[in-house]
Amino acid sequence: MTGLALSDLRLSHFRSHLRARLELDGRPVAMFGPNGAGKTNVLEAVSLLSPGRGLRRAANEELARRPEALGWKVDAVLHSMNDLHEVSTWAEGGGPRQVRIDGKGAPQLALGRIARILWLVPSMDRLWIEAAEGRRRFLDRMVMSLTPRHAEAVLDYEKAMRERNRLLKDQQRDDAWYGALEAQMAQAGAAIEANRAAALARIAQAQERAETAFPAARLTITGPHRAAASGDAPALAAALARGRQQDLAAGRTLIGPHRADLEAVYTAKGIAARQCSTGEQKALLLSLILANARAIAQDFGAAPILLLDEVAAHLDAARRGALYDEICALGAQAFMTGTGAGLFRALADRAQHFEVTEDDGNSRISPRDPP
């Protein structure tokens, strides 16, 4: 097995899965079964092999199988280029999530150095018409997939901002305290903005070079104070200092990369994504995921693992076939879910097929022949 892929995935007391094991060979993975059978839970487990809270952003206690609630564990064998890694992540009771790589404890951020995982789930279908927070999260996951150290800059910025917000809420007015925190925010914030700008340039480049059945999207970042986009930390520090009085009145920091928004335009039509039809918005999201995957393949040396939940149900047969062709051309191990085996007929033996069923609250996964 070459590239980036899982060859063994085991779940223990995870959501609806008491115990489950998938033996994989690097091909795309098509999982079908009725709603509620536990298909998305498998994708969520895989998403936890990357930094962060996974595709549902669930708390650790939510992931444990009920009614036992004893904790949960995900084990995997990960092929990453020419290296082989044994990866585990788990939480016991109400404790914190832990990570082990090759038998040694590791921070979550270390997962981003050995793997790249992207996902598209039904809740993201409304990305372009809902609040900016979801778009900002989508943006930063794209950035982290290309620049893993971006996560460290985000954590540093948020830590300093929490301290500054505490001073603001307490109506503290000591310039020295603010100055130190604003310097930290400016340094991390400039890195965040520079990383975001670089990632969007890579996505645009990947879209320009691609032969794809999905429409291209032109992305821009907007929001209060954009001077740090070129890595201008002094400009951001100065802007934070100028805004202290307004921030004191609001009790929080009103400018900076945490207020950024991501805007998309359907390139061929010149229409903002928020004004496109539901089908066009879905196609634009798929286009961005595929462009992101191509950029990762070029930079990392292998296509990322893709998690595409219920993606087939929202595409006609021609678009489904085009999506499968592009995934296979990328060489990506894509985990895809759908309610029926027929949704994956065009994949045939280019994928492994599994049926997911539920019996008395326990999910079961069974390999199946291609439809």
C-alpha cells in the first residue's frame, strides 16, 4: 500500500459500535445502510485521527457508547508515504482525549504531521448562508491541511485573546498589560492571516490546473482589519491598541483574524455562493474539497483521506460517476456513505463495499461484493 491510507481501523465502545473492525486495502470505501445504522459514526472515528474535535465537534463524553459510557477508543494502522504508524486516540470516562503514535503519547497536533484528512458532511450544505463561524472553521481546516503549524498559531492567538478579553470584561485599563497581550496576538494573528492567504492561493492554483466536472469557486477573506494578511504584525498590534476603548465598551476584542469571513463566488457565473441554488452550493463545496485534496497531493506527496458523508445522495448519476472518477484519479482513500448499495454502482471493484446494519442498538459492519 502506498500514499496515505488506513489498512486497519478498530472501534471500541464508540457511539453505536460496541466493537468494529475494517480491514482496508487503500481503495475508496463505500458504506451503505439505513439511516441511523452507524455509518457516519465510522467517518467520525476516522476524523479523530486528525487534530481537533472531529467532524461533529462532539465532546468526549458524547462519543462513548451508551448506556455503558465507559469511554471509547479508536485504533488504526496508518500508511503515510513510506512510513507505517500505529495510531490510537481515546478517552476514559469524563477524561480528556489522549493520543498515542507508535506506542508513545503525543499531542493532537502531531496527528497533522503524519496524516491529512478532509471531510464534507450534510451540515456543511448550508455553509454559505449561515453564520461566519462555520466558514471560518472551514477555512482554517483547509489551511491546517496544507500548513499543520497553523494550528499552533491559532491556539496561541486564542489564548492571548482570552486573556485580553478577561481584562476588557473586568474594565482593566493598564496599558502595559494590554500591550504585552496585544503583541502576542499580533505575532500569532499575522501568522494566521499569512497562512490563510497562502492556502487560498494554493487552492486557486489547484482549481486552475484541474480538469474537473465541478465548478470553480473564487475565494476571498473579509473582516475587520486585514492589515496582517501579509504578515504585518505591527499593523495588527497598532489596530488592537487603537481599538481598546471600543473593545472595553463591548467587553471583547472586535477586530482581528477571529472576525474573518470567507466569501466564495461561482467563478463561471460571477455569482456569490450564498445566492446560488442548493445544488450549485453543494457542487462548489465538492470542488473546493477536491482542489484542497489536489493541493495536498502536490505538497504532501499523497492525496488526503477523504470523508464524504451522504455525498452520493445529493448528486445525479453523471455527477456521482464524475466524483468517483476524480477520487480514483487522485488515488485517495475516500470513505463515502449512502443509504443504498446502488449509489456506488459506478465505483464497482475500484472500491471496497461495506454494509452497515443496526441490531438492538449495536452497529455491525459487513464486507459486500460490488453491486
